Amino acid sequence: MPSKQAVALVHSDHNDSATIHRLERDAKAEIACEHNLKFMRRLPDESMSLIVTSPPYNIGKSYEKRTSQEKYVEDQAACIAEAVRLLAPNGSICWQVGNHVDSGEIFPLDILLYPLFKHHGLQLRNRIVWTFGHGLHCQKRFSGRHEAILWFTKSEDYTFNLDPVRIPSKYPNKKHFKGPNKGELSSNPLGKNPSDVWDIPNVKSNHVEKTDHPCQFPIGLVERLVLALTNEGESVLDPYLGVGSSAIAALKHGRHAYGCDLDKAFVDIAWDRIHQLRAGTLRTRPMNKPVYDPNA
Ligand SMILES: C[S@@+](CC[C@H](N)C(=O)[O-])C[C@H]1O[C@@H](n2cnc3c(N)ncnc32)[C@H](O)[C@@H]1O
């Protein structure tokens, strides 16, 4: 298998499709306007350390056609099968999903899709709850204010870097009050584990990262996954790239970014954001910035 560096060059340099953005656009990114199965099938086995994405939810957004649940799951199964083929032995897949809604009944997509990952023998490490403060105000059920990230690994030997994603401890100066360590700091000076509940604002109209995409996820959400689940120089793929939030998170931290989207307008925005990142002008919400509390 070619080295990860070589993979980036080979795939950025071919010219069999007019829609592929060429190497000169960004040496560490291969971004295409293309169906994800076609894009993924060109990539070599086990070449990605992290595959992180948020697929359509089959709820009739502007970028998707509503279809039957069976067909939706079938399409997801095809994409997940390719993702498993591309995943490095010590790599991770993170599938960020909310609910499919039909006639007021909700179908949590993580429940629906979990068996597809288990079918390939993947192991669930966390079901991360992403909670946020804003969204639709429901009249006949409680308003939804969370989505899920299913984090799977291919093996028991997987990359997990906790230190880069620690968050400030609540009581950083707290000391052991008895025992052999009495008087010493009881918590890690680098901060604490961020847990599996992440309170990160979703990208609504007043968010600094907002683009024309109706459902982009915050870059800080992906940054945490990139830092914890990959090492510098490794490759990160998003097969439903949208406006490139995953690619930005990867490139920001010295990883290679791969991704595709069917919509040319979104791919163009993704490239604009990458160029802004490289120019140092891209505005992003800092990864661990506390959520604004009007009562604080
Ligand atoms: C929920 S959005 C992802 C948004 C992304 N996380 C971001 O931050 O911009 C899903 C995206 O998948 C794209 N899409 C849907 N089906 C696709 C397919 N088969 N191949 C590639 N992209 C697809 C849509 O155009 C849409 O932009």
C-alpha cells in the first residue's frame, strides 16, 4: 500500500474527471463535486484514519429527495461498506445523525443505522450526545435539542489522544484531603475528559461559521474528533462534505482532508473556506469556548 503522503498526491493529481479540484488548489486536500460512492471507490483500502460525516436525514431538506426508510437504509449501507473498506486498522468512523421524522413520529437514525456498522464487526466506543440550545419549537412533543455521534473503531487497537481535547476542570485547585497524596492536586492540570455529552452551539444564522448550507455542523465539534482520533499527517474523509467543515477541522490541525458533495455550490464554498483558512482569514468558533449564558 502506498504511504499516506503518496495517497494524497496520487489522488489529487489524476485528471479523469473535470470535477476533481487539482493539486494546486491545496496540497493537503482532495475535494470533489461527485457522488460519494464514485469518489470513495478510487481511494485505496485502509487509507483513512478518520471518516467523519453527517449524512442527509431523509427529511426533505433542499439537498435530498425524501425516500422510503428501506431505500434510505440501503443507501447508507452502501456508503458505510465503502467507509469500512477505507478505514485504517487503528482508525475511527464517526457518524453524526439526528432523527428522521414522519407524520410527527421520530425515528432516531443512530438506532436505525447501528446494525449496519455492527454487520461489519465495528466496535462502538461512544455514543456522543451533541446538545445545543436552538432549534424548532415543537407543539406536540418536547423540542429536540440533541443529536448523536456514533463513534466506532475497527479494532481494539485504536488511536485515542485525550490530552489535546481536555477541557478546564471545574475545580482546578482542588487537592486530596487525606491519604498518601494529601495536599497534592487531585485533578489533571491539563484539564478533564470532555465526557460524552458535548454542549456546542449549532450553526444558526448568527453563528460566525454560517454559510448558505442549511445544515452545516460546527467546526469545533469535528476538531475534537480529529485531535482525539488521529495523529498529524494522517487522513480524514467526509463522504457528505457539505461546505467542508470536516476538511477545515482536519487541515487546521495538519491532517490531510478528503471529501465530496453532490452540490457544486457547496463544494465551491468549501474551497473558499479552505483558501480563507490558508490565508488566516477564516472565522471559526474556538473549540472549547463556553456556551453564552445570559444569566451568568
Ligand atoms: C447534512 S449535510 C452535511 C453538511 C456538512 N456536515 C457541513 O458541515 O457542511 C449532507 C450533505 O450530503 C450531500 N449529499 C447527499 N447525498 C450525497 C451523495 N450520495 N454523495 C455526496 N454528497 C451527498 C448533500 O448535498 C449535503 O450537502
